[in-house]
Amino acid sequence: MNESSGCFVFKPSSKKRKRTVGIDEYFVDGNDDCGNGRERFNICQKLWEKIKMDTEILQDELNEKILESLLDFIKKCTLSFQSRTDDWASRMRASEIPTAALVLGVNVPDHDMTFQSLSDLLKNSVTPFSVSVQAKECTALKNLMQRVLERLMGVGVSVEEDEEDSGIHLPQKRVSCSISVLCQWYKTVTKVGRRTLKLSHCKNGFLQSPPIVVIFKDFEAFNPRVLQDFILICNRYIHELPLIFVFGIATSPSTVQHILPHSVSSLLCIELFQSLSCTQHLATVIDKLILTSQFPFKLTGKVLQVLVSIFLYHDFSVRNFVKGLQLALLEHFHSQPLSVLCCKKQEARHNAQKLSHKDVEMVRQLPSFMRYVETQEPQEQVQLLTSDDHVKEVCQMLLKGLRKYHKNYYPILRCLHSLTASLPKYPLGKQIRELHISCLEKNVWETNEYESAMQLLRLLAKDELVAALRKCADILKPGKTKKMKSALQQLEDYIIRFEQLDETLSGEEITSPGKDLQKKTDLFQLQKTLLEMKGSRRTKKMSPFEILRNETLDFIDGLVRSHLTPPELQPLNEVCYYSSSGVLRRHLNATPRTSIQTALSHPFYFLQNENLKTDAGTVSSAAPDICIVYKLHLECGRLINLYDWLEAYATVVSAAEGKDPDAEDYGKVDELKHARFIQSVSELEFLGFVKSTKQKTDHVARLTWGGC
Amino acid sequence: SPKKRVTVMLNTVHTQCCLSSLLHQPEQYCYPSIFIYGHRATGKSHVILTLLKELELPHAAVSCVECVSAGLLFEQTLLALFGADSAALLPRLPSLSDFVRVYRQVCAQQPAKQTRYIVLERAELLRDMEANLLPGLLRLQELVDDNVAVILLSEIVWDKFRPNTGCFEPLLLHFPDYTKGKILSLDSNPSYTPELYSSYINILLGVFYSVCRDLRELRHLAALNFSKFCEPLEKGEAKEGNTHKLWRNIEPHLKRAMQTVYLREVSSVQWGQQQMDEKEATALRGLSALAHVELPYYSKFLLIAAYLASYNPARTDRRFFVKHHGKMKKTSFLKKHEKTSNHLLGPKPFPLDRLLAIFYSVVDSRVAPTASVFSQISSLVTLQLLTQVGHDDQLDTPKYKCAVSLDFILAISRCVCVCETKYLFLTFGLWLLT
């Protein structure tokens, strides 16, 4: 009986065991002191959905051009396959496989989305037969063939399933993974397709014999041998199979020639397609996601700096940038209880009404709110500090102010950027994000860069200035706030005045002091006049254009001063602005080595044990063995004598045991200590701090530099 | 007539005699294995396959590139010789003995009336398969006891095939390269006189014969450029006899073709379009025109560091990258053998810690040793800008080589270095040992 029952495996019902934790639970658990976790989670989720959708749309828009030209290429090739004639030239010409070399840049993580939309487009409009392969799944020719066949014929089967059994089977044996199998399959599929799918073909707009598109996602990573053989094989069947290749290239198109020898690359008819550079892509993403008042969630300058520098210094990946933005979003809504107010107008008003006493207390403690209170009348101050309802009212008002601030901030920022972006040496930065970051951090008009930019602007010629002002007016046009409308009005007035200047100026004559100069021949006189001229130039009466130019620029300066104040000065900015750049950096740009070293030298941080707290540079003798061993090894040179190390270790550990220092067996090595020591040394070796060496017996080599 | 076509393709009388004597008595047993070699596009497979087809001899033609495993080779052979049923008799992952067994089995039912031929193209790939395959195939006749002959086609001479353990020596046949005269007589264009066409081919060979003897490629080029050659004739600007004018018209065009379409810098379709548009001034962007690669900031420095580590001897690192290095005597600075250009010797492997040490000293700011710096190294490897030496899975002190050219590095360091002195320093480091 026992034996037979042992044969059956008892499967516990998985439903009972699993305690499903909804994602929103984490928000509640994280800060148990307030009840609005779920609402915050919902707001966060909604915002993220919106951001995600927007980035996807953006990506599609950016890729539209290159994908369209790629599709045109593929369609053209398909047509040439069908119209293949048996004339002299085509008989003489070598049969080449049409190939698109798609240069996408080094930001490999972003390519997935591009390829996804490419294959979607292909499936929708050109051919049902498209496969994408990655290098890591095709280490040998066999694997590559298998992937291609599986994906192609798998798709074919699932497409035809609605119709009668067309007798198509996947290759049963691995052995028969050859292109000739594919050829037969293609013939049957297209024949069946022609017979039964005539109507749907016309509907889908597929051509009569749709091409087979093979997309090599990461061309560089492929084994050259595998690729060469695959191309050679495919070329043998090009007359039967309309094959088209797409190479996804990350570096430069000349890698095709590096990877494929001439005998193979001569089998391809390569056309080049180049995508937008990733920096441009980032600029658009920032433009649409960050520099807009559409989203209530904002980043402070430091956080944005972290995200941008990860992009520029490390990966060039827009996808990772958006992921970083998502992390900031989650962190903000998770760690800041008041972020419940960081949402759309109506919702924010509603949420402000529902604030609990605890929340209101939190509002009172916000630095920006405290500053605001200080500026109020004494009576109002008392009200703000005592009445919760009043604080809620004021909160709504302040949130409204914050929204207005954003609505004014971004158009003015864009204006300032469009004015200064064409100046020589870009005093305020070439990209708008640089200007944005400096505006977020301090009063931009107090910086030297701003001053020099303004000076350069004051030297602009008329047509340049008017063109720039027109651009500004275009930027301000969609603005809906009163201030933006009046600013637009004034700007347009200035433009009109500049234009009128032309007509009035043409009548006037400019008298130059140079004319008098010619009469004087006396050296002393000449010197005198020159000095006079120099003096007069300073106080020289300005031309009407110069006066108007100064006036206009003063007006713009005024706009900057009133609208581009840093957000920190706005009350309640903490609700919308995520500021902990350190957290973000630690998560996105981890330093594993540093954290291991911290853990080893300051075990207190990780173990949270009061006994381990020590002064800087020392380690408590009660610390874990590996910490002691690590500390001791820091004091050694490049080669460490194991026995000396062991003795030092034994001494330290004996002190921890509280033994009498004068006792005989103090610091003596017993078996237990020996074993503990050996274990910690091998742990250090595993972590890569030491390694065994053959240079000296009983020694290990250190692998890190620097000592205590 | 087929025979005539084949003799046109054949180069020498000798090969012709050999082949006809081999193939013309199909009732008798043939020599067990024949090895045919010659350069690419010398008509090996074309001649053999046309002959077999025209003489209606039973044969199986298999390309070894397609056979990712020996099993596939057996399957295709049986399929072609005996039909689909016989191929189904093979077990999963068949060995050579399985093949021989199945062959004997089906052969007993259909004994050979004529010699059966098995033609294996690109036979050099057989060497990479199982060790017993090639010797086994060479004496297949003996093994299966049937009138069968194996014909191996390859671009490599037989000496490179012979296994260590020895094997049956096949009959060797060489297909020599086509001579200039032979190529001239091979083709013709139906709409023009043979004289005109051969004068065109003559001009074409004048440009291309020194770089390319591949008949297939030459034909391709001939077809691509023929319309341009005929242009003055169509327009009535020149007569057929005016060869000099025709030559003046086509020669620069062909030279341009050699630099572009022959190297596949420009695709043949684009080349054709360009001819039609007649806009010769607007040169098409070739593949290598866009050699510029945009890289993240630290990747650029990593690549520079890798280049320095690859081409500078490790002893000189101290001098270049440590601020207060001790004095090194000028004479002992470079050893004699190091004075030969390091760029002639190619990149040398360097360990990861040397790369990082140079990287930290080259880059301006303090860089935290973050995970992304390390992952950039591995992405440089996947982009084939660095190559890893040794196994991929070697975690302990991996070694790398820099795989980019000096020009590439100079371009990178120019755009990375804001201040001029730093650039000079870097280029000095690069140039000193060139």
C-alpha cells in the first residue's frame, strides 16, 4: 500500500497557497500612516498609462518615415520578383537577394520597438511571411534554419486553420530543416492561398505571391560563419522563394563588408536605410513628456540631470530614459503622501477637500508652505496654522497657482530657447533641456550665461531679431492664460513696430561723425576729435531701431523674470516635483563594487546592529568574520601571507570572545577559528578581492588597489 | 545541342576527354569517386549537372552547405535516387552505417541498370562533419555494392582533404580558370552583333580582369553596364565600328563601377537607376561612406583606452598615465623589437583591469565604477568594436582586443576632447609608437 501511494504525487491546490498581493497593496503597506495609498496608486497608474501611450505614439511618428521607405523597398522588390522576365539581361545578371541595411544606432534596447512596428506593418500590408531572428538564439546554422522555418510555417498553419486541412505539417524531424522543405511549403501555401483566399487577399492588399522577409535584429552579434552559410543557401533558392533580408545594424553599414566576404556580399543587393539619431529622439521625448504642462508630475533639475546623464554617458537608450521616468513616478507617488494632490484639476480639488488632519499637518510642514505662511498677514497666519478647513481652501488656491505657473513657464522657456539657440557658442545651451535644468535650479537671469546671451541678443540685426520674435509669437499662440495672451499681444505689437520702422527710417539720414574728420589735418586736433568721438560714442544717441530693440529685449527679460522662477519658490511644489535624485541614481546606475565594499567595511548599515557601530576606519571585533578578514587584508600589500593573516584574525576574534588578553591561549588558533578563517577567505575570493597565486607559497594576491 | 553547350563551357580538351570517358558507358561500373576542383565559377557544377541531365543518368545533387547535419545529406541523396519512401526508412539522427544499410535495402529492390551518381557540391564542408563520412563516401561503391559513383566538387585542392588515417584516392580532375579568350567567346547578346558584344567584353575585361576572374560576377557586371555601352548607338551618336568612341564613353563608367557596384557599396538596382536618371554628379552614398558611429560618452573613452592598451606596451603605461612617474631612461624606454610599428603587428590582448586603469586616467571626471560602465564593455564586444579573447564564459580576468582602426579612434577622440591639449596628448600616445 505504502509503495503504491508513493507513486502519486499530491499536488496542493495552488490557489489556496498563493496570497495574491495586489500591486496597490504595496502603496498602502509602504506608508501605513495614511489612508490614501490606493488613490495615489490609481493616479500614478493612470499617469503612467498616459505617458506610455504618448511615448508609443511618439515612437511611431518618429519611425514613420524610415519604415515607410522600407516598406516601399520591400514592395518594390516583391514586384520585381513577380515581373521577373527571362530576357537576356536578367539571365546574365547574378541573382541577388534584396537586402535592406537598417542602421539604427547603438541604442540596442530601443530597437525592439522599431522592429515590432516594422513586423506589424509588414503583416498588415505586405506579407504574412515575416520572421525576425536574434543572434543569441542562432548560434549555429541549424538553429537559425530551425527558427526561420518554425516561425514561418507556424504562422502559415495558424493562418490557414480556418480553411480546410491544407495538409501542411511542421517538419516532424529536426533533420529535415532545410530550405527545400520551406520551398515546398511556400508553393502549397501560395497555391492554396490563390484558390481559397482570393477574396481576402484582395482585402488585405497582399500581393499575389507575398515575399518572405527575414529580419536579422542584431546583425553584428551574429556568428559570421552562420550568416554566410545561410545567405549561400538562400541564394540557391532565390528563384523559387522571394526572399528579402533586413539587417538591423547598430554601428555603421560598413560592418556588412567586415562580416561578409566579397563572395557572399556579392549575393546581396544591399540598400541603406538610416534612422533618426537617438539624441534627436530623446529631444522629442523630453519635449513631449517633460516640457509640457499636460502632466502634473514633474522632475526637479537634479533628477532630470541624472536621467539625462545616464542617457548621454552610458547607454543612449530612450527606452531606459522612459523607464527611469517611470521609476521616478512610482517613487514619487509611493514616498510622498501628499502626491495625492498631483493630478488633474477636478480630481485635485476633490482630493484636497478630503485631506485628513494628518495630511493637513503634513502640508503645514512642507518647507514651501511654511515660507508661504511667513509672507502672510499675522491674522491669516493664525488661520493657516489652526484651521484645517482653511488650509484645504488655501491648498486648492495654491494648486491652481501652481498649474498657472506651469502654463506660463513652458511657453516662456521655449521662447527664451528659440531666441538663444542660434547665438554663437550657445551661452544658454544648445538643447532646451539644458536651459530647462538651469531654470529649475536657480534664477536664470542672475547667471553670467544669461547676461552674455542678452548682450548678444542686443547685437542682433533687425531681420534676425524679427524672425526670432516671430518664432516666439508662434510659440505663444496656443497659450490660454491671460498673461500669455497679453504677452503675445505685446510681442506682436513690437513686431509691427519693427516693420513700421523700415518706412520711417528710410527718410532719415544718418549723419556720421567721420565726415568732419577729413577736414582736420592737425595732429593735435585729430587726437582731440578722436577722443571726443570716443566719448560721444558711449553716450551716442541711439537710432530708433536700437531703442526699439532694447525695449523689446527688456520686455522679454521681464517675461523671463516673472515666469521662469525656479519651482522651489512656488508653494506646494513638493506635491508635484520629485526630487530625490540619489535614490534614482542608486537604482538606475548601481555600483555593485562600492556597495560590497560598504557592506564589508561598515556592516552596521546592512545589519542594523548597534554593537557594530564604530568610528570611521575601524571594524568592531564583533563584526562578521568576513568583515574582519576584509579589514585585515586592506592593511596588506599585493601579496598576503596566509599564516600572518590567520594569526591577526585569531587575535581579533579572541578579543571579541572577551578572553583575558594575558591568558595563555589568547589569540591561539583552534580548529574552529581556522575553519571560520578559511571560509571567509574563500568568500573573499568568490567576491573577487583575492586570488590564489603561484608566485609564492602560502600567499594569496590582492586584486584591489588602495588600502585603509 | 547539349554536348556543344558543355564543350563551350569546358576549358581544356583534357577534361573533356576524361569526363566523356567517365560518363559514356553507364552500364559498366564507374570509378568509385571523382574529385573535381577549380576556382569559383569555372563551370564545375554546371558542366557536371548539365551532362547528367542531358544524358538522363540517375543522379543526386546535394550542396553540402545546406546539409547542417550528415543526416540531411543522406536524406536528400536517398530522396533523389530512390524517392520519398526510401528517405523515410532512415532513423532519427542517422549515421553512415544507417545510410549504407538503407541504401542496400532499397537497392536490392531497384538494382542499378546505369551508374548512379551522387554529386556533392562544396565538398570542403564534409571535412567538418563526422570523421568517417568523407572516407566512407569515397568508397561508397564498395560499401553498398552497387554501381554508384560519388563526385565531389570543391574549390580546394585534394591535398587539403586527405585525412590523417588515409583513404581511398579519388580520381582527380581540374577545371582551370577561363582564359581571356575563352570568356570572350562564351556569351553573346541577341540584339547586337557578336563583334560588337565581344568588343564590349574586351573593354570590360580590360578594367575588371585584373581584379576579378569570377565568370558569374563578370557576367553580372557586363549585364549591368551594357545598356550604357549601347547608349551612343541608340542615340545614333556613334556607329558600331567606331570602337574608340564607344570605349571613351564606357571606360570611366566602368571604372566607377569597379569602385562602387563591384564592391557592393551601391546595390545593382541603385546602379541601374542611376544610369537611367543620368545624374552622374550626384554620387550615391556608399555603405562605407557612413562610417561614423555615435557612441555614449564613456563608451568612447573605453574604446580609446582599449586602443591604447592594445597598441602600447604595458611597460609604457606608467609613463603615459601616471602623473608623477619615475624617470625612465630614453634608451631603455623602447626596446629594440618594439621599434617596429605596432600597427603592423596588430592589436594585442589586454586584461580588463588594465583597460579600466587606463580608462580612469584618460577620462576627465571621476567615474564611479558603476554596473553600466561594465555593461558598456560587453556591449562594445557585441558591437564587434572590441573582441573578447578566449572563451566567452571566462569570468576571471577576461582579456580583450581592440578591433577598430586608427582613423576611427582619431575621429572619436577628436569629438570627445574639448580641450586641444588633451587631444594632443591622446594622439601623441597613439602616434608615438606607430
